[in-house]
Amino acid sequence: MEIIQVNELSKKAYQIRKLTLELLCEAKSGHTGGSLSEADILSVLYFSKMNIDPAKPDWEDRDRFILSKGHACPALYATLALKGYFPLESLSTLRKLGSKLQGHPDMKRTLGIDISTGSLGQGLSAGLGMALASRLLKKQNRIYVLLGCGELQEGQVWEAAMAAAHYKAANLTAIIDYNRLQIDGSNSEVMELSPLADKWRSFGWKVIEIDGHNIEQIVNAFEEAKQTVDCPSVIIAKTVKGKGVSFIENQVGWHGRVPTKEELAKALIELDERMKTL
Amino acid sequence: MASGLTYTMLDATKLSTSEIYGAVLCELGEKHPDIVGFSADLAKSTKIGLFQKKFPDRFFNVGIAEQNMFGIAAGMAKAGLTPFVSTFAIFATMRALDQVHTDICYQNLNVKIIATHGGLSFGQAGSTHHCTEDLSIMRSMANCQVIVPADGIETANAVEAAYYTPGPIYIRINRGFDRRFYDRAEYGFKIGKAVKLTEGTDITIIACGSCVYQAVEAANILANADGIKARVLDMHTIKPIDKEAILEAVHDTRRIITVEDHNVIGGLGSAVAEVIAGSGKGCAFERLGIPDTFSIIGLHEDLMAYYKIDTNGILECARELLGRDFEADDDWEDEV
């Protein structure tokens, strides 16, 4: 992969982060940590991997993306706006009275959202339904589902994992934003997830473990998933919650709080500086 | 129904209600390749297995995992297919309620939930398999229509109508055989429109599901033994409820009994009460159903007798209601 393309995708991820923090600050509530940790993954999906067209959001043959960790939608809204699904200015309506941009994504209200989410643990089932429908309808598209690590504690995820392997849904790719923190603490303190790769492997999935902030690894992982034809794939992306802003990184408290104006200013300076080093 | 389903009255006498459902779904599936079927290891019990046999590539037995099943169905509906999902009523409306609520009703997806073993019809299996809360639950799901057919023929009509009606629909049928009530399919079934089964001016009995047969039996006895003219409405659609038929009954008979195989809270009786209360018109009113309790076990017909939602229970209630002192109102004629 060319350096220049990697840098472009990294830059997009930083833009996603900056927009995310701005709109969260404006909304005065929302989920910061998990939005920042998934930014690089969203950048690669929306600006490199997914076969989509913002001018035709209902195009039948498009790839689908499900944000199963629906609370981390600020970063998705920023991504969709950058991609051209709706104007950047509308991002400032997040969480406001009657806004199309809810605190958890609503496909009936927001262009580019393939399924509404918010109740954790449900996205993989919906994604499997889409994957099986694509097979029945003889379509070549791919279905991507991004899950949080905490939501893997929901039993339904494993029902879906078992079923996806049973149906050999190779057109389905799950990505786990494995930042290892959830509302009440670390995964280990709340409910241990490891050995995570072994769990998925034993369920019959192709497991690809990567650094979720390394653009090249993310790109290659999606390619490897695409080449896997006999089973679904899961990309376990090790990430840092709050990635990109030093005072937000790895802080449990930043799961559901937003930056003040002063914190935002500080964060934007840091993100700009990091961007310059690309 | 106009589409010419080929099941016959002969079939209807031989088949259980869910077998008729399975047969109708097979006929619909023949004509409509967008129909897909789902069950959670209850394909045989719910009879959606008939569809599975005919269209193995379009059927998904997801194992004993109802939550996942409704999620997959939602994804398929979003991709343009029309899922029919069958499991027991108690699992569809409680085990997987979050998925039914968030994945299907909230997103107004075109998923048809055909739930079997409703009410007390799984009698001897015990209270974990009775389902006397589903109508209350499903009625409060925005976007969702709720239908309780009276017998196999009405089930056939409801299932067919559900296919042609976009959006989520919950159809509740019983386990096993229902007493056949309708003798032909062409009686003008329409979602949201009650069927007037007997004319009457003294009292109206509004029933759904297995209680419809009992209500008509009670009306016959009232006519023959008591000289009382009871109107019976088959209120097969609990939501949207037929307000017009209810208000007409209030006006014409001033006495209404509702009867359902469901908790008296939140189902047919509550839906009718809401319409009456909202109209501001006076009416003597009783709800028959399961009296806000977890049911005892027994055969379905014995349980219906025990909870007084059978012919005798309806008779007793009707006679009591007719004996009540009821204040006349000179302005009744002005109210319609």
C-alpha cells in the first residue's frame, strides 16, 4: 500500500476525531471515548474499502455498515458528513430537540445509516440477516458490523456468532473495537473477555488480530477477510479508548462525558499537531 | 380474499390452526419469492416446518436462539425480503422483546410474527408456556398491528392479509385444533374491521381468538332460553381496533362484555375500554379474561371454563349485566 494513501486515510481519521469532539462539545452530552477509538476503522471503511455512493444511499448493491455499538455514533455522523451523506453544518444538531442525529443512530431519520442500533448486542444478528439476504438475492456486496468490546458480554452476540459460522456467511465481517474499557471499568474488572481470539476461533470464525490504529493493518485485515470464502471473519482491532487526545486516552471516565470548550480547544491543538507529523 | 388460495373447507376440518397457517404460507411462498421463513427449533411445533420442507433454501432454523432470530429477520427485511417468523407466543413477545421492539417495530420493518401456543392453549405445559400478556405487550409497540384469529379459516385470511400489508404484524394463534367457526373463507375479512356475527340490541359480546366461538354459543343460548338479543363481534384485530363497531355497539346495546384468552389488563378488554371512555358515552361494561394472575394448568377447555371465558362464563356475565340497574338517557339518539 502506498504511503500517500495511508497518510490520506490517517488524515481523514483525524478529521473524524476533530469533528466528533466539536459536535460532542456542542451537544453537551454523548460518548467520547468509544468514538475516538473507532475513527481509524471508520476512515478505512468509508474512504477506502466500502463500495458505497452517498448520492445513492439506498443503492441495493452497496456494502452495508452496522454500528452495533450505537452509542459511538458521533464519529459515524462525522464520517457520513465528510463522505457527503449530509452537510457538515447539520452535525451541530446532534442530540437537539427533534434532530435527525439522535444519541443512538436511527436509520429512519439519518441518511447512510443501514440499521438502527442502541440496544447493545444486536447488530451482528441484523448483519447476518443482511448477509444471508445478499446470498439469497445473489448479490456480491459485503456486510460490516462494528462491535464494542463490552457488548460482547451480551449473549445474543454469541448466538449470532454461532449462526454465522453455521451458515458460512463469508460475506460478513465483524470488527471489534477492542479498547478494553466499558462504563463501569475495564473488561477484566467488569466481565473478563479473554481469551477473545480463541473464543471466536472456537465458534468457527476466521480471526484477524491487528492494531486498530494502524491504517495499513486495518486495510490488509479487510482484504484478508474478503479473501476468506468459507466462514465469516472477525477483525479484533486493539485500540485505545479516546485515541488521539492524551488527556482522554485510556480514561474510563471519558466513556460518556464530553469536552468542555477549554478541553476542546486543547484537544484540537493536540490533534492538529499529531496530524502534522504524518 | 381475492388471490385464490386453494385450501378447502375439507382441509380446514382436518387441519389444526397452525397446519392451516403452514399450508397458507406455502401457497403464498409459491407466488412470492421474497417470503423467507424462520423458527428457533420450533419449526415442527409451529408448523412453519411445512414451508421449510417446500422451500429449504428460504428457511432458517436458527437453533434455540430467539433474540438472534428476530435480529436476522430484521436484517433480511431491511434487504427487501419478507420474513415470517414463528415461535411460541411467550418467546416471541417476551424472550425476544427487545429485538422485536428495537430491530423490527422501531424501524417499521416488514416482518410478520406468527406466534403459536397463545393464551392458555398450551394448557398442561405449565405457566412458563402460557402466554396471557402478549396482546398487552404487542399493542404498545408503535407501528405493529395485532391480530387474533378466531379459527383456522380466519388464520388463513389473516396470514394472507398480513403479507399484503406492509410493516410489522403480530398474529397470535393457538396450539392444536380450534373449534371451526367460519364455514367459508369469503366473509369479508379485513384487518382492523370487526366481523358482526349475530345481530342484537340488548347486549354486545366482543370476543377474539378462541373466545369467539364461545361468545356465539352464549348468544344462541341467550336468544333461545332468555329471549335476549346479543350482538357478537369477532374483534380479530386488537390494533388498530375497530372504533366504529365499538361505538355502534355502545349506542345500540348499552351493555358490552369483552372476552379474551389473555390477562384482563392490556388486551382486548382494555382496548375496548379506551374507546368507550374516550367517547364519553355511558355503558355497562365487563371484561372477561384471566384476572391478573399466573394461570393454573389443565386442558385448554377446562382452563377456559375455570377462568369463565367459555360459554357458561359469558352467559353468567351477560345475565348479571342485563339485570343491572341501568339509568336511561333521553339523549341516546343524539350521540352517534
